[in-house]
Amino acid sequence: MSASAMLYLKLIGSVVFWGGTWIAGRILAGDMTPYSAAFLRFFFATIFMFFITCRVTGKKPNCRKKDILPLVFLGLTGVFMYNILFFSGLKTVAAGRAALIIAATPSFIALGSALIFKEKFNFWKTAGLILALIGVSTIIGHGNPISILIEGASFGDLCIIGCVLSWAAYSLAAKPVVKQMHPIETVFWSCLFGSIMLLIPALFNGLVAEIFTASFIDYSCIIYLALLGTSLGFSWYFEAIQEIGPSKTGIFINLVPVTAVALGAIMLGEPVDLFLVTGGAMTIFGVWLTNRS
């Protein structure tokens, strides 16, 4: 097999891994508290990321004093906040539905880049953001976006929307950091600082007891999230960015919610109705419009 074919297989693998995180997260959310599930995921992810960082960069992870505060913020937004909201939302929200809501994240990152970094936000980007918002509203409102204004969104849906905002904040804060540090190393420090933040609330919410009562399936999901969904997923994705560039690589991100919906239907028996498909298509197309060259 050629190196190019292997690269694309790894890229598709990372997308499938990320789609599968919603299935593993949905299973864990029914068995453990969000704090324990999030901490255990990133405790193991930090260990895996340490070895992957050493292999990719050829040295042990290291950060300067001036990098600590930005890296702590990345751990706060991308690990601590995102994963508590992730597992809290998945207690009541179907995996495929949640993944399609999250699909709007790139549009919010583009908006944040325009506001913070003064990047251009033209007509097509605006149209894409509006279309993505309508798509998400269609998913949450079960085909009637206006119902959100009347009935409001559920707690689970609000948690998933919180994931969108926290990951957008993480991505925007990471932009200046990765100019000074290897992206893989940035992920390692995010995992480490996020794990430290998750430890105390996890201990106060029954972590020790859940470590002993968790089932084999629960630990399988934790290892999946830590090794495949975090460590290998990110390392293969960044490898693709380095080889074929961010534009070509980014196209594959649109397959994540599609994979999550398919796996949710096959593995969890989640229904896939017309409103879910329509709203998801609008969201993904809106994201494409927002981020097209």
C-alpha cells in the first residue's frame, strides 16, 4: 500500500473514531457521572498522548512559563467544560442528534475568528452561519425551529450547545498557541491540565466507587475514547494536515456527524427521521459555506 493511500486511511480512521466517540459517550453517560467519565477518559488519554508526543516530536513534552496560562485555558475549555457538557448532554440526547448539533461548531469558530482575529466574514460566511443555525434549530425543534422560542430547548440540548461554544473557545485560544508549540504537544498539555481540573469534582461525585463498579463495557468505552477517540484520532488528523494541508483535511470533518448518526442507528437503535436528516444536511452545508475558500 502506498504512503498516500495509508495517509487517507488514517484520516478516514480518525473520522470514524470521532464518530464513534458519541456512541461510547452515550453508553458511559448512562452508567457513570459526567465527572468520573470525563476524568477517566482524559487520565488515560494523557498517558497515551505522552508517548505519542514523544514519538512525533522526538522529545518529552515541555512548556515555557509563559505558555502555562494559555494551556490551562485550553484544558478548561476543551477538556473540562466540553466533556462535562458532553457526558451531561448524552444522558438524554441521542448520539447522532448530538453529533449533528456539534457539526455547527466550525461556523462559530469562523465567526469568532472574525470578531477576535479580524478575519473576513463575507456574505457567504454569513449565509453559511445562518443556514447552520437553522439546521441546528430544525434538529432541536424536531422540524419546527420556531418551537424553540416557544417551548425552549431541553437541558440535554443546552449542554450540547454548550459543547459547541466551549470547543469554539478552545479552537480560537489554540490558534496562537500552536504557532509556538507542536499541535500534538498542545493536545497533551490540554489533556493533562484538563485532567487535573476534573479530578476534584470527580472525587466529590463518587469517582472511587465508580472505578470499582464500572463494567467491562464501561472501561472498553473509556479506553476507546482515550486511545482511539483522542490520542490516535488527533495524531492521525494532524499527520494528515502536515501532509495534505488543512483545507483538504478539513473536508473529512463533515463525515463525523454522518458516521455518528449511522453508528447510532446500527449500534444503539436510534431513530433517523426526516427532520434529523434535513436539519443535519442544512447544518453541514452551512458549515461548508462558512469555511469554503
